[in-house]
Amino acid sequence: MATETFTVLIVDDSSTMRTLIAHTLAKAGFGTLEASDGATALEFLSRETVDLVTLDVEMPGIDGFETCRRIRAAPRITQLPVVMITALGGLDEIREGFRAGVTEYILKPFAAQALIAAVSRYVPSDSGPAQGNVTAITPHSNEASLIRSGVEMARLTPKIYADVAEYLKSGGPCEVVIMGLEEIAEGTGVLASVMEKAGYDTPLIVMSDGSDPQAVVSAYLRGATDHLIKPFDSRILGAKIQALARSRRYHSLVEENRIQKGRIELFRELHIALTHHMNNILAAFLMNVRHIEKNSGAQGLDASFRNVDRALAQMEKVLDSLRETAEKETIDLEKYVADIRMLKIDR
């Protein structure tokens, strides 16, 4: 299957947003269809086949959450991947989205590559490189074959290494790590080295024959996320990988949202502090205008105006710097600095 035969149904009440998403996906080679609301999308899905749906949350009639719930309740399309694309980034909204059954959650405004990566994760592996990989460390070829099958079922790319040394030499970050209990038992530094390479928040699945429960408990205490008893069904492994990868993306999104809110709050506090400082400068000046004019004349008044203008210019430089930082962090500061600009003295 080529990407152009992978069809995405874009559901959003904004024609501008539908066009933006369609243009982004089309440039990446995906086919697209559009629906302006949840009811239209559900009616279309009842008779046509697509490979993935993107959903807005706030739409007239049936909102995105309810549309997703109805997709999950319909047997024919219950497994359909659903990518939520919305400006609602609160923790409650994110939780509701995942409870409704969304497989990905993207916040507006979004980066084109983030959207393409999210959609590409659900393209069957024979249609191009998957976005995201799973690291497996095992010296056993039959085990590697089962792992490869399970990873591909989860629509990710398997990266198989014969031992820890090979992974540490040529591996990298990944969505999930899979390794045997015997590899972990080689020493406490082994697991730490693997997780440093993969990413400390990466889920870890430990495989064993189940004969040593105490060793399994020890693995959990040292950071394992899940346990797989050998011999295992590749379908079970695929389901575990998919659940862990989804959970990781959910927690990453929650953390990103928390950090973003912290940044916005910081900028608000800086704005309040700057406003207060500038108001003090102006208040002190205006309260003493008559005194300055009386004792120093027009020349003294002009000098005072110049001092105030210099102070305002310095503050504006700080605000410009804040704006540059805010733009890098995708934070809109305009509403916080508009009233500062109005404080300039009209002479």
C-alpha cells in the first residue's frame, strides 16, 4: 500500500482548518476526504472505508469526543485510528479524549511534521518507514521473529539487537524496549545504560519463562513496566506495545501541557511586574510635572520627559525580548503587552 492509497477523513467545522490539514497530509502523499461535523462523518463511515480519522472537539451537534465514542461502538470501524486535533489542551480534555478512544491527541496550532508523524504511525509497514521504533534485545532468532511480528502489528518498526553491547553501540531512542530477564540480571549498570540510551521514560517489557517470580519482582522494582512469559503469542505482545506506546504519548502530552501552562503563567507574572514598574515611573513623573515645571522651567521638563522616554524604551526592549521568546515557545503575548504600549506618552 502506497501512502496515497492511505485515506484520512478530516472532520472539522472550520473549512480553513480542514484545508490546512488536507494540504499538510497531501504533501506527505496521503489521500484525504472531508466532513464538516460529527454526524456527517459517522454517516459517511457507515458506508465507506477510510484508514484514519482526524477529529476536532468543538463542532456543532455531535462533538469530537462523542463522535469518537460512536466510532468505537460500531463493530465495523471500532479499530479505526482516531487522531484528535484540537485547541483544548487542558488535562481534563486530554483525559476525556483518551477515555473516548482516541489514539493520538495533537494540540493546535500544530507542527506539520507532528501531524504527519502521528498519521504515519498507522500506515502498514509495507507502505513506507514507520514513525517510531521498538528496541528488542535477544540472541534467539525464533524469539526475534515473534517480536518482529508483534511490533509490526503495533504499526511500529522493530529494531532487533543480539546483545546489550550491540544496542549501546548502534541503537538509539525508541517507543518501547523489550529484553530478557537474563540480560537485566547481568548487572545493575546494564539496565541503567540501556534506559539512558532509549530514554528514561521509555516503557520496558521484560521477558522470562516465569520460573523465578522474585527476579521478575526485582525487575519491576528496577524500572520494568510489563512482564511477558515465554513462549508468548505475538498478538499479545503487539497489544502490550500498542498500549504502552499510547500511554507514553498520553503522559508526554500531559507533561507538555503542564510545562506550557507554566510558561504562560511566568509570562503573565513578568507582564504584571513590568506594568507595575512602568506605572510607578509614569506616576512619579506625572505627580511632579508641575513641581518640575515651576522649579526647572521648560528645559527641566524636557529633560524629565527624556528620562521617562529612556525608561520606557528600556522596558520595551525587555518586552521585545519576551515576545521573541514567546514566539519560540508558541505563546501569544500580544494580549499581555498591548496595554504596555498604550502607556507611551503622547507629547
